[in-house]
Amino acid sequence: MQCGPNCPWPSPPAVIRSDIFALQIANLRKRYRRLDALRGVDFALSEGERLAFLGPNGAGKTTLIRCLAGRTRPTEGQILVFGHPINAPGVRQSLGLVPQELALYDDLTTRENLRAFGKFHGIGRRELRDQVEWALEWTGLRDRADDLLGGFSGGMKRRVNLACGVLHQPRIILLDEPTVGVDPQSRQRIFAMLDELNDRGASILLTTHHLDEAQQRSDRIVIMDQGRVIADGTIEDLVRQTVGKSRMIKMRVDRPLESPLVFHGDGEHVAPRSVGVAGQDTFETRIDDVTVSLGRLIQSVRHSGYSVSDMEVQSPSLHHVFLHLTGHELRD
Ligand SMILES: Nc1ncnc2c1ncn2[C@@H]1O[C@H](COP(=O)(O)OP(=O)(O)OP(=O)(O)O)[C@@H](O)[C@H]1O
């Protein structure tokens, strides 16, 4: 899936400047009748950055993308694209939208769909021919170029949908749940396609429900809840700001507990707590500071007359951060 020597996309900038903002959003608000879908959203996307937006259903992610793509008008706020107001002439051309719902024609072939979307983007005839050829390579669908889309799998349609949104070579790509409803193999393929555009300098903003996808496929994560940004940073930043040094410990002892253990170790101001269940030889518990409290937990086990047979310290993940911030699972 390499773009190849005849790739019509511009060469990547020699140096991607993380101090140049592709997008700057300030105090973005959107009100639908009596509902505030966005309540003052602020963030910036640097040039060449991959930013993932996470949030429970109804957090405002789609509304945000729609505001950026000009599909809905914000009630208030400012959007700058490479320093220019989004409504200035020609500025929107820098943005490519890949919507969540598939916006394709089932009764047209892959090539015809690509041509139709290229025309919507105002691409000239000669350039469009090159772009369509590129898109067929990029999506890996050259051998299906003349087949009707109606017979395609969900993953194949997603790839065509993606190509239709970026045929005009936008410098910023907005994707609303680009992998919704596709199998893991297709997800990999879609991310490989996005990596290729990112390598050529495109800045990427996507929304996702997949915590692993956000963690592995983005440089930075923004968590939204109820129309607001509630966290923004790299995964390391978010862990530090939320769960910090606390860790989940899974422990197995040499025989079933006669009664729960009393654990004294979680800091001077915290009352002792009981850990584990009578009759079971394994338990899980969260400790505040692994560097201090893990030793104390092991001591508590020994003082109660047991010995540790096995132990696992779970690294904090985006899942722990998300639970800490929102108090619920992503799919709630
Ligand atoms: N056109 C609309 N008219 C009225 N309310 C709307 C409209 N679009 C969205 N909303 C409401 O705005 C809020 C935010 O919705 P939005 O679709 O942006 O959330 P989301 O984070 O994308 O959710 P999901 O993960 O389910 O896609 C929700 O309460 C939704 O019901």
C-alpha cells in the first residue's frame, strides 16, 4: 500500500513543525434547542499530529466534527485553520471529512464513486484521473474498481468512504469513528492507510470508541464528556494526572483465606481496609502508591500467616484513566 513514485500527494514537509497549529479551537459551543451539545470546547491540533477524541455516547464528538467540517454551525466560538478563520475563502479546502455514516452510492462502482466525490470536491479532470488511480492503489481495491459497491463488505466500503473524503489531498483529516463495525483485520488496514497520509504530513483528528485504538494510534488523546474536554494529553500525561502511581494488584496466596486480610498500608490518613474473601486464595486490590504500599501489602499477607504464591501488578491503561475521569465504561 505504498503511494509509490507517481504518488499525486504532495511530498511531506521536510520538517513537521509541532509548534504550527493545524487547528485551534476556542470556546466552541453548540446548542440544539434546549440541549448544549458543546459547552465551550478548547484544544489545538499541531501540524502532523494524530489526535484521538474519546468520550461516552452523547459526549459531543460528532457535533464537534460536524462543526469543524462546516456541516453544522457552532452557536459560539472560534475555529482557526493554520491560523486563518475557518470561514475565510479557500480555508475549508484544507479539511477532509470522513463521516461516520457511509455516504456512498451502492449502485455505482468504486471508480464511479471516487469520480463523483472528486467532482464534489471541485477537482479538475486531469488531476481527478490521477487521484482516482491513486485511491484505487491506496485502498487496495484496484481489482474491484469496476464492481458495484452494493456487493462490498463493510470494511471495503469503509475504505472507499475514507478515500472519498481525502481525494482533494486535505492537510487535515477529520474522521468520525472510521472503524465502526469493521473486523480487526480491516481496522489494521484502515490505520495503515491513515499512517501513510500522516507520513506525508497530514494532521489527523479522529473520534473512536476503541480505547486500544486511541492508545496505540494517536500522539495525544482528548477525552470529552457532556460537551466538555475533561482531559487532554499523551497517555503518560493522562495516567500521571489521574491514576498517578496507584496500581491494581492481583495476588495469589498459598492457601484459601480463612477471613479477609486487614491491610494497613495505604498511607497514614487512610483507615485500614479488608482485602480478599474468605475461602478464596486469590484477590485483587488497588494500592495508592506502588513504590510504598506494595511492600506493606506483602507484609500484611505474611503477618496474617500466609505467603505470596504469585502476583501481578497491572500497568495503568487508558481504560483506568477513562474510568477514573468519567466514572463509567466507554460503552455505558
Ligand atoms: N441534530 C441534533 N438535534 C438535536 N440534538 C442533537 C443533534 N445532534 C446531536 N444531538 C445531541 O447532542 C448531544 C451530543 O451528540 P453527539 O452525536 O455529538 O455525541 P457523540 O459523542 O458523537 O455520541 P456517539 O458516541 O453516540 O456518536 C447528544 O445529546 C445528542 O442527542
